[in-house]
Amino acid sequence: MKYRLLYFIISCMVLTSCIEDPEIPVNTNAGNFEALWKIIDTKYCYLDYKHINWDSVHTVYKARVDSGMDKYEFFDLMGAMLGELKDGHVNLYSDFDRSRYWKWFTDYPSNFNSNILYSDRYLGENYRVVGGMRYNFIDNGRIGYIYYGDFSDTFTDVNMSNILSYFSNCRGLIIDVRNNGGGYISLAEQLSSYFFTNDTITGYISHKTGDGHTDFSAPEAVKTPAHEKIQWQRPVAILTNRMSYSATNSFVVRMKMAPNAVIIGDKTGGGGGLPLSSEIPNGWMVRFSACPMYDADMQHTEWGIDPDIKQDMTTADANNGYDSIIEKAIFYLNR
Amino acid sequence: MRKFIFAFLLITCSVSAQDNEKYKLINASDKFGISSIDILDSYLSPLVYTGVGFRYEHAESKFLLSDNDRFIATGKWFALAGMTLNPQYTGTMTYLGVAYSWGVHYRLPDIYGFRLYGGANVDARYAMKTNDRNVNNPYNMDMATNLNLSGIVQYDIATRKRLMRLNYRIETPVLGSMFVPENGASYYEMFDVGIVKNAFLFSSLHNKTGVSSELSIDIPFKHSEWTFGLGSSNLKYKANNLLFRQNTVFLNVGVKYDLYIFSGMKNRAPANFRNAGL
């Protein structure tokens, strides 16, 4: 009996060592480079879609990695390597800097002027604000206008019920999500649910299932539910620009399918890949697109969503205090 | 104060007290401890996070049957809260976990004064790990049920003043089910879109191994019995191309009591009230 007990204890201890630990590269510039390159190689979801030869990137950047580089030089080099992905959802986080790729909006017209937005013609000074929604009547009370600049600002059904009731006598509603860089994707679903009358498949999502660049799960349908109690069934215009990104992109994808909605402005900035994060041996964190999201026609949304009505802000309008995109929406809703 | 403590204990033990049979005492213990924690959660990070945590354990034991002193049933609540850091101290991971187990031990024949118990228990575990830096997907859940084999060895040490008891407990999971996210899938996909079909898995020794053990000593004092323990637990599991590991080493301090005699040492249990002794 004594020996059986001993065997039991020893077998327990042996069994715990049967599952092997993963190999972690050493914490050197070369080791960190390999770790970062491999994370992207195995987990980033758009290498094939964007026709990026990641092996070639390895060759080019490995030659530039030097053990004598200080942390700033090495960080900049790794940031440049990640910049090859041309993805606003890819960042390298250290305790002294965050790498980023911003050309998805800096290479395009801004189509947004906050001075005009807060002028008396639009929001003015006495707008109401709740749950991140800044709202007021415009066009002599005929149109309800909401500016929502951050999908990290949470709102509730009660907030939205009050806002939509406030605008109950309006002909139409404008939801301006320009310069909204994203936030919680669940809020994108919630906000769009007020504009659907039936549960609707508005997109698809998949994720990497293996290390290969084409190893993806079968796309699963993403439904936008119609809100049970709060439904706006009059026309609604969604205003977009290139800085409408990530969760905002997801909101626009959904609103494309809403029965009374129209998208007006510039193409959105994209950000169609849901990001995950990982770390490399020196403690830097990398965020990357991991789960590609598609629209209802199974088209990638990474490069942005085209508006139904393309409209840029014009210098002439701006000089006169007009926001060309809001004016276009007012014209559309008053037809 | 004593009334307050007694009321507290009555409340915490009320579920078991309701089915307390006439002649069976419920031995209870409350232990508090400090623990070192190592966590590898390759869903959140490939790096091992290390830190410290605080643990609490409440256990209740009694004879399973009225007419048999060999079977002892034990129910146990366990909670662990910890804060860990990655090797470069640039990221933190918090750990909050609770577990409940219920099982039965059988008392084997004594050997050289050692009391031996062998048995099994089933448990349900839930823990939330949060990697604060992960912007979009910062959480991972540990959720599992296990069938564990366990063994207990006890040895009484008599001194001039008191009878102390050495306890050694060991436990290992053998079968169960567990939640492991799909490698590469986000929590949005799993819980908002509802794609969890590959996340609930069968576990056995092929993909989950572990052992937890504790050496403790029970020392009776005039009005109470205290227990001091040193233990460790090591758990590893692998599924969906992800590896998870959690190692802890802990120190426990606690008090042991049974509900009947807690109101005072003068009020001792009659001889026909039997004490399971765990």
C-alpha cells in the first residue's frame, strides 16, 4: 500500500511534465525580430488578401537587424516592418512609444471641420449630450442631427429612446460618424439595431485556424438584430469620412443593409479585421488584425466601405460656413 | 463577537447544516493564504506571467453514512485572486478564480500509525484572466469541470501538551471538460456572434495534467484548532493549439472547527457524535 501511494504521487508529478512548453525566442534584437515576424506570419489575417510577400519582408528586415541597435532604433525598424502591412489595426506597444500606420486617412481629404460642426448652423453651443451622442435640431427643426465621435463612449437603450423621441417630429435623422476611429464593436451592433425592422444578416466573420496564410475557418454569418422596442423607421443618413474606422466601419457595413438608411460622404477608412494581441520576449506588445470581417456580399471590408452618395467637403462651402456633407444629407432627407 | 462569528459560520455552513444528520458532526475549516502564481496563457500571450495572489478556502467534511466510518464526504469552496507581471514588467495580468468541489474519501487500513484515505471528487472551476494591455481582446476564461483522484495521509504527533496532526493531501485531475478558445478566434466571435462549437472540449490525461498537494499541521489550542500549511499546485493543459499552465506555491493559515462544539470547549460533543477528522 505504501508503494502504491508513492507511485501515485510520482506519476502525478511525471504527468505534469508530459505537455511540452512552447519555445520562446531569446530576448535579443534578433530573437525579438524573429518572434515578431512569426506572430504576423502565423496570425495576421490579410497577408494573402493584400498580396504581401512576408518572407521577402523577413529577408529585407533581418538584414537590417543589428545587435548593437538601441531600443529606439530597433523599435523604429520593427515599426517600419509592421508598416508594410498598411493596417491601422497594427501597432507595436513599448513603454516609450507606439508604432502606428495612419496613411489610411492622412493620404485623403479630411472631410471634417469641427469649427463648422459646432457653429450655430449645426450643433451650436447648446446641443444636448448623452452617452457620447451630441445632438440637436438642424435645418429649422426639420432634421435631427447626432454627432457620435467614439464607439468607446457607451450609451444605453434609455439614452437612445430619449434621443429618438426628441426627434420624433423630424423628417429624418443624421448620424454623423466622421472622425470616429472605432471602439466597441458591440456598440456598433447596438446602434444599428435601432434602424432595422427584422433581424438581418449584415456580414460574415472568420478567423485563422492554422499557421498558413490561407488557413481560415468557414465564414459565419453576423446578424444585426432589430431592436424589440426602439425602432427609427424614417430616413436616416450616415455621414462618413476616411477616419470612420474599425467599429465605425462595422457600423457602416451594417447600416448599408438598413431599410431606410443612406451612407453619405467619403469612403470609410476600413479596419475590417478584428484585432488580437500578442507579446515578444522584450515585453513589447503587438496588436494585429486576426479575424477578417466581410460585408453581406462576402466582400472584405478592410479597405473601407463606399458611400451610397459620394460627397466631399468643398472649400467654397467651408468658406461660407457650410459643411458640404451635412448639407447633402439635409437635401437628401428633405426630398 | 463570538455570537457574530457563530452567526457567520452558521450562514456559511447553512447548506450543509440543513442535511446534517443527527450523529454526524460537520468538520469545517477556513483557510487564508498567500500564493506565488505563474501563468502561461498562450491565447493572451506567449510569455509567462509571475506574481502573487491571495487565496481563501472553506471546506466541510462529514461521514457519508450514519453507520459506516470509512466514507467521508468533503465539499470545498476555493477562491484565488492574483496580480502577475510579464518578465519585462511591461504588462500585467490579473487573475480571479473560484472553484467548488465535492467528493468522497475512503479510509484505508492504517500503516505504521499513518491514516490513509483514497478518493475522488468532482469540481467546477471558473476564472477570468485579464491582460490589461490587450486593447481589443483582453480576457480569457478558465472554465472547467474535473473528476479528480485524491489521497490524504495523516499522522498524529503527541506532545506533552497537545495532540498535533500532520496532513498531506494530493490531488490530480483525470477526466473532465473544459473551455478553451479557438486559437485565433476573438471573444466577439465566440460570445456575440455565438461561435463556440469548438471551444468546449473533453479533457483527460492526454491534454490536461496537474497535481496539487499540501502539507499541513493542525495544532489544537485552548479554544480553537489552527492549521498551517505549505502547498503547491501545477496545472497544464493543451487544446486548440494553445498551451496553458498555472503553477502556484502557497502558504495557508486557518482555523478548524465543527459547528456543534464551536460554542465553547466546555460544551463538548457527546460520544455518539462522530467526527470525520478531515
